[in-house]
Amino acid sequence: MNGQNRKDIQPGIEVNIVLKQDQRTGKLTRGIVKDILTNSPNHPHGIKVRLADGQVGRVKEIYAKA
């Protein structure tokens, strides 16, 4: 599942995000969602989230629902 719809993302789920500095390479970072930072219901580049370890990026893949 892609991370373009806010309704699909809740705190506690496992996701792959792309960090700002990795946007050119497309390198993904895996983690647990702590906060959802995008307010709109959807975003073409992915919903922006903060992971439990503090990293911020846009969701590219959703692994597991909480």
C-alpha cells in the first residue's frame, strides 16, 4: 500500500519513508510512525510523518496496521 492517503496511516504502524536528503536516490528508511505531519487527506508525494526515532519523511510504503 502506498502512503498517499492520510486515512491509511496511524501512529504505531510500520512504514518505509524517504527522508529529505534521500529524495534524489530514493533510499527508504523503515520505522514506526509517531506523528502525522500532513494535514490534508492525501498528498501525491506521500504523507509526511515523524518516526519514533525522530526522523521526518514522506511515507512510500505501509507494512502493517496497528
